[in-house]
Amino acid sequence: MKGITPLRTHSAALVDPMDLYAREVKLLQKKRTKTEGDDEQVAFLEARGGMYVEDIDGVKTIVAPTRNIKAMLRDAGKARRLGTAIEDVLQVVETDFTFSGPTDPDERARTPEYRDRRVVSANPGGRTNTKTIRTRPVFHDWKIAGRLVFANGKFNADELKEVMELAGISGCFERFDGFGQFEVTGWKVVS
């Protein structure tokens, strides 16, 4: 997968009340009078907390979780009535996420060029139209390579490739506003 639009991520950790970044954001947002430094710190914490980061050999590494790739394929597969089959038999066993810019999560979150700030609804679907500003990490010039394993029978490799191409239109991770669209640049079937 080679990105044709920027990729924006939003780790679910930010909604976890036990998450360090979520706790710090909540404390700063409770302040009645915020300074410019507070606003900058909230932007950093939201961008950093919005990344998917794993400790690989003692190094904090930004990753593309396999579960997110599978969910993207499952959702795209619904258009071909393959969503359930993909959920049942597909395994995304590894991903390799490469992108331009800093690879250190903290450095990337501190660099405004790699953050997306926008006004969003603070109460989606609610009666009030309260707005707030949120910051998410954004990746330019990105690629995700991976390995998919599935049992033949419910769909074949050509159907899976078609689903992957459909997913490229809707995008991956935060898929609204055209973020995360990609093209399938490599496809190799191994028996």
C-alpha cells in the first residue's frame, strides 16, 4: 500500500482513562485559564497519544497495527459481501510501516508539520453543536507492506486484491476527509 493522501491516525488509547497521555490531556483541559504553552502541550499530547507505538527491541517504534489493517479490509469487503469471511479467515500477520519525517514518536509529535489540527464536534450525534479543537498525527509519503494469510474456500487471492483496491478508495485509519487513501503497488501470491 502506497499512500496517495496523507495518513491520519487516532489510537484508541486517548479514550482510555488509564492512559498517560489521556490523563495529561484531561488535566490540562480542566484548567480554567490556559496559556499558550498549555495549548501547545495539549497538541503534543494528542498527537503523541494518537500514534500507534510499540516497544521493539527497546526502541519506541511507530507501527501500523495488524488489527487496523484487518478491520479496513473487513469493512471494504462488505461491499462484495466478504466482510464476515474476511473477519473469519483472514490474518494480517505482519506490517512494515514506512513514512517520511521523524521516526521518533516524541520528535514527530512536537513538529507542527506532522500534526493535523482541526475543529471537530465535541458531542457527535448529540443535541448541542459544541465544537473543540483536536490534534492528530499525520504521515506524508507513507507505505505499509504486509503479509496476509487466509484459508482458501470463502474467497480467493484475486477477490482479496479487489477488496484491497476498494479499501484504497475509502482509506485506512482515520478515513474521513480523504485521509489515508492508497494504491496497491505490490501483490504477490504465495501458495
